[in-house]
Amino acid sequence: MKTKNNLIKILIPVLSILAAFVIGGIIIVCLGKNPLEAYGFLFKGALGKPSKIAQTLEVASPLIFTGLAASFAYKCGMFNLGGEGQFIMGSIVSIVVSTQTGITGVPAIIISVICGALAGGIWGAIPGILKITRGLNEMIVSIMLNYVATLFMGCVFTNILRDGSVPQTPAVPKESQLSNIADGFRVHYGVVIAIILAVIIYYFMFYTSKGFKLRAVGMNPTAARFNGFAVNKIILAAFICSGAVAGLGGSIELHGKQFRLMQGYGAGFGFDGVAIALIAQLNPIGTVIVAIFFGILRKGASTLQAGMKIPTSVVDIIQALVIVFAVAGTALVRLPQVQQFFRVHFSGKRRGAES
Amino acid sequence: MKKRTGAIMLAVSLAVGTITVPTVSVAAEGDYKIAMLLDSSISDGGWGASCYQAMVDAAEEMGWETAYTDNVATSDFTTVMTDYADLEYNLIFAPGNEYTDAVIQVSEEYPDTYFCLLNGAVETDNVISVMPDAEQIGYLAGALAGLMTQTNNVGFIGGMEIDTTKTKLDSYEAAVKKVNPDINVSSAYAGSYDDAAKGKEIANSMISTYDVDVMFGDASAVDTGAREALADMENKFSIGQPGDLGSADDEVIICSVVTDNAALVKECMEAVEAGEYGNKTVFGNLDDGCLKVGTFSDKLVSKEIQDKYMELVEQIKAGTFIEK
Amino acid sequence: MEAIMNVNFFVQLFLSTIRMATPILLVAMAELYSERAGLVNIGLDGIMSMGALIGFLFGYMTGNPVLGILAGALAGIAVNMIYAFCTITLCAEQIVYGMAINIFAPALASFIYRAYFSDTSTVVQGISMKPVAIPLLSQIPIIGPLFFNHPVLVYLAYLLVPVTAVFLNKTKAGLNFKAVGEYPKAAETLGVNVIRQKYLASTICGALAGIGGAYLTICYTSTYSEGIVAGRGFIALSAVIFGRWMPGGVMLACLLFGFCDAIQIRLQLLSPGTPYQLLQMIPYLCTLVVLVIFGIKKSGPKANGKPYFREER
């Protein structure tokens, strides 16, 4: 029974994604273009050469962090929609450390990244504290804090840390930048950090007693409270960790890819992370896989658009369709009626048959 | 069961196989291609629109092929440029200094691709910077605003506090004060280039708070919204940019300060064709015709003021309007 | 300082408050209906952008603002049906579908705009709904221009508040509707068709959010630009929670937000030296501070955000 479930778990997203591509293909046909050629561009752009794969991983890197941040809080039942704000606050503190303290090189990276994670954690703690002390809804507080963080970042790069006449901060010095994994490949060590972090979170969530408590609170806070768990403390801890992961992501994106803050920095990563975490059903390892898939989609979509000369919005539509279908697919198999259907038709001797 | 899985795998790999060998059409010899990227939309009625139009106009004259990607996120600048470089576009047009870092990075990785950076300050073997004179734009608008105002209050709406906008605001203010030191200038930033509703609101509040009657803006769709607020009232005027937005019987736009980005882009294209690209900055000002005074609304601007204004324009052109 | 010290300043300030609060109010009422039936919909921005585009387009084609607004409502319903089908029938995660709508709908809107007007770079001037002055009442000094000289849609938006309050609290249909968001199983045993009620809620939500979007392109301005929604859906979402899921509270939250935004713009004019980003934070910070002071001990509808499996007994 277990293998069958696992097979379905993998097969359904794959089929859903294919369905999304088919509909996307129909749109492309309607524009008078060849969809096979279009998807050829997509795969070629994302995975065609080792250097392309490297770039795809680099695109995926911040998404892994924000995805992990979202899944961490959601495991505890908390909707942290503030990934973007935490990501940005982490980046702001990091840029201050890396450009204003005079420390350079590896120590700068380490200190800066730690400070970034702390800043993200503090920013993430605010909705947590307001939730447990004042009973405020965490979604609205974290959304408000996103706006505040983005505006504060604007203030930082136009006023406080302005680099000459241009409204952007100075860049992280060369020697403090995260180096690329191999020469000529545009992918930095941040991806490795992201994957290690995912494994650690996976271990923490499923193999430690603290992780168990976190999940217990997420599943049923009332029951957890009756069992004597310090529910409030756990909720706050989940928020802090979630924020810290997002802040760490911001700090790493800053040191590995973008190097400076400017208009539009970090926009959309938080919400993409939420979508990724939910498609991965809050599994940290799954989050990495889905984030990399999103990376492929984003990187490839840009090549597709450039190569086929179709409006940019078409590739956005395809990306949204992938989300719609992937989640609908997984939800579909969890429906009681559908589960019953499986039990009736695929049990007994034919157990293990696909779909 | 194994058999079936195998069959599916085979089918999938076949399908993937067939779609990963696309036929990329190789550009014929002598065919030039230009691509641009944009962080806003090409139909924003302002900056994005005018830059896109500039590229299309220049390409039409030169017989080049064009492509564009708009609404690009900041983190995807390099990705998009790399894509166009990979697709063997000859020239990549990056309209704004926010693309500077990305242009530097990608131009180093693709030495055979040429880049044109608008409002930039990068000069390398394969990058030309193009610089319309923001100061003159501000002077041109300010001088006209100064001549036209009856309430001695004029306004300015910026999108974001970027350096070209700041320069335009500063020189706008200087020019207004030069015409008449008693005129007050109010300014505000919308924090957006596309929130037309906010533009309308800002214009309304400028009028009700300071009795502003002439406005100039550097905020694309936000300006469009501001103009709507002005249109609802009597004797409130707007100065357009960067395209020639007005007409002889316009009710709101008294005149436009026109930036002919097409001429600048064309100059870069010619450099590519001539094979002598790079290491320079192309300036655009009144002198070389890249900046122009647009169409006056004869309904709103009297002949007398028009003549007076053209005198000031000559001074701005000669550099004698405001001595530094 | 003299600029502040006159009556006109305050009249204008409150006028902008009303104008800015109206689209948020419409969309917040949309969300209120949705959440009262247990559906948290964070895809409001997406629905609004479709409403804004289709409303604009129909207004432009027919020259009739009312038709434009109706078209915006229909477009909103159509988009929200994707959300409704996936979250109600398939019981999928509501937050994800909200997100998906937020990616999907603006892209679709931008695509339709390009398809219709091709790669044009000029601003297309649409239709606008003119204010209707209410006879006599609009003649009262100060109060007249403030409350009785607006486009019809503005009156309707504010009228919606008492109507909703009466519906939810005083009518049987409204009580059934609320029960779906609180105790769906109990409602079902009492003969309420939970699934149908939820679809009804989604239809109302789509229509109102679509109208909220159309307000931006038909009443507020008469042009369409990508990104015109500018996060107003998320503000509306906050307003619902802030207003404690009660129509009156939601309206107050929207007005507070509109007021902060109106004051923020004027502060920019009055103090040119201050970084404008700090002033733009005011609406968000104000919301947070008010929330912290008053707190929300009462949480929302009990079954909010939870899928309803009918077969589970």
C-alpha cells in the first residue's frame, strides 16, 4: 500500500505538470507558434548546458530558502506570509555588515550571514509575539511587515546607504562575495548551504522530539496544550526559525548573486516560497525539489519568451497553470471519494498498479 | 507492473527527446537583431512605452529585427540578457541605470554581444552608454511652467527617487525660480510608476493644498492619473514627457519635452554595423536634436508665451539660461 | 502651516479618504462574504486586476460605464470560479489557490490587453463614471460635497455595509450562510447545502472584487495600466481581519487605511525633506499599532480556511 501511495504522490504532480504544459501549448498554438519548439527552448534554456543548469540552480537558491521558511512555520500551523519582509530585512542588515564595518573575506561572509539570519528571525518574531500576546492574526501582521520592510529598504538605498547618485547601496566587496562552485559556472555556494539546511530541517522535523512537538502544535494546538506542551513558546520559536531561514536566504542571495540592494530587490520571493512549500506538502526535501523545478521554469521560461518572441505574460500564465494543476492533482487524490475509488479498483492482487 | 512503468518511462523519454531538438533558425548573414529588457511594461504610457517605441522606430529605419521582454524582476536581469546573448542578438538595449550591474556582468561573459545602456556610465569594448540630458529636460519643463503659472505654484511628481528624476526635479525648480523667484515648487514621489489612481490623488492634494496650476512629472502611468485630475478642473495644465503627448487643441497638456531616444538607439546600431562599437558615451541634448520641444496646445498657450518660451529654449541650448 | 489651517484642506483630506477607501471597501466586503463561508481568499489582487481590465475594456468598447462595471463583475466571478472549484470541490489548500490566482489573473489581464491593443505604447483613454450630486443634500456646505457628490458606485459601496450587516445578522439566509463558516457539519445536518453556499459566497466574492477592480479603471481613473491594483487586495484582506469579520468594522478599517494614505500624500507635500518611504509606511504602521492596542481576542469564523469533506461523517 505504501509503495502505491508513494508512486501516486510522485506521479500526480508529474501528470499535473504535463497537463499544465499541454494547456500552455494550446495557448502558444493560438499565438501561431510551434509549442514543441517553445518547450524545446524552455528545456534548453534551463538544462541545455552545464552552465545553464548552474544558472537554474542559482535562480532556485533564494526560492529554496523562502520555501523552507514557509514550510517551517506552516508545519506549526502558522501562516507566515512575511517571507519577503524577512528576506529583505536579512539582506539590509547583511549589506550594512558587509559594506560598513570594514570586515572583509570569509569572516565577513560568516558574520554577515549570521546577522542576516538574526535580523530575519527578529522580523519574523514580531508576528509571533503579537499572535501569542495579543491574539493578532499572523497573516495580516506579516503582510503589513512586508510593506514596511520594502519601504524601509527603499529608504536605505535612496538615503542612508546611497551609492553616489544612483539609488542603490554600494556592492558587497569582491573578496566578501560567495564564490562560484566552479569557474565559469554562475552558481554560488549558497545552493549547497540551502540543500544542507533542508536536510537539517528535515531531520529536525521528523527525527527530534522538538520537531515532533512543532508538528503536534500544527496538527492540533488544543490537544498539544492538553498534553502539556508550551504551545505559545513553540509557536514563537517556529516564527523565529522561519524568519531566520528567510533572512539567511536574503543574506545569501545578496552575497552570492545580487551584491547590492536596489529597487525591486527580493520582490515576490516570499510568495513564491509559500506556493513552493505548499506544493511540496511542507516536506523540506520536497521543497528543495519543487524550488529547483520552479527555478527550471523561471530560467527556461525566460529563454522560451526570448526565443519565441511571445508576450512575457504567456509564460507567467503557464507558471500559474503549473501551480493550479499540481495542487489540484494532489488535492484530488486525497478526496475521500477518490480514495475510495482507489480502494475498490486497485486493491488486492492489482495493488501497486499505477494511477 | 514493471513493464508498464517501463513503457511509460520510454514514452516520456521519447516525448522529451523529440521536444529537446528544436530547430533554431540561424540568422542570415547581414541580419541584425536588437533586443531590449524592461522592468516595467511596454504599455505604461511613459518611460517603458517611449523606450520600446524608440527601439522599434530605430530598428524599422535600420531594417533590424526586434524582440523585447518586459516586467522583468530585478533578480532576472542577468538571466534575460544572457538569453538574448545566447540567441545571438547583436545589440541588447538596457534602458535605465538600474541595469548597470547586470550589463557589466553579462557583457564580460559575452564579449561578442553589444550593449547599449541608457542613462548609464559604463564604457567598455562592447558597452556604449547613452545619456539624454536630464538637466536640460528639467530646464525645458521648468521654464515653461514658470511662464504659464498664474497662481505662482507649480508641482512635480516623481515615480521613484532615482538620480535622473532628482536631476530633473532640481533643474525644473531652478528654471522655475529663474523665470520668477516668487514661484513655489511642490514635489512628491508616488513610490510607483504604475499606480495611476495615486497620481490622481497626489495631483488633487497638490491643487487643494498649494493651489498648484502647472505640473510636470517623471512617473509614467502615475502622470497619466495626475493629468486626469487636472482635466477635471479649469486652468490646470500639465507638461508631457518623454513622448510628444499633446496636440494643438489639447485641454490639459500645454506642451511636451520630447526625448528622441530613437536617434540615440540608432546611433548605437550604426556603430554595430560599422564594426566600431564601444568605449564611448552618446549624449542627447538640444544641440544634437535628441531633445526637442513638442507640440504646443495653441488653445492654452498664447502666441506671446510661446515666443517668449522659444527664446528661453535658445538660451538653454546655448547654456546661458542658468550659469553654473 | 497656513495650508493646513483652512476648511478646504480638511474637506479635501476627507474626500480623498473616501475615494481611496472605496475600492478597498468593495474588495474587503468581497472577502468578508468569502471568509464568512469559511473560504480564505488571498487572490483578491488577481481578481481585481481582471475586473480592472475587463471593466476598462467593456467601458471602452461600449462607452457605457455601467456595462463596464458589470463586465468587471462577471470577469471577477469567472476568475474566482477557478479558486472555488479547486478549494470547494477538490478541497485543495486555499492559500495556494489564492497565490495561483495572483500570478495567473494579472498575467492573463496583461495578455488580453496586449492582444486587444497589440504592442501599442500610447495610453488608451477609456470611459469614466461621472459623479452624481444628490439634489438638496449636496448643497449643504462642507457635508454636501463630502458625502453627496460621488459616482453611483461609491454610494453603492457604502450602502453595501448596512445591507450586509442586516443580511448576516437578521435574516435566516444570512444565519445559514454564517453557519457554513462556523460549523459546516452542523449546518449540513440542519439541511443547509454547504457546498452550494460556498459557491454562492465565491460568486459574491468574485463579483465584488471584480467591481472593486473596475472601480479603479472606471471611476477612479479612466485608463488601464498593469499594476494598477498595487496591492490593494492584500490591504482589503487585512481590513477584514482588522474589522473582526463585521461589516461595520471592516468599513472603519478601510476608512482608517484610506485616511492614513490621504494624510501620507499631504505630509509628503508639507515636508519635502523627509524620505518619502518613511511617510508611505504610515498606513501600514498605523494599522499595526491600532491592532496592537485593540487586539483581536475574537478570532474569525471557526471553520475558516478548512476544507469541507462532505463524505466525512
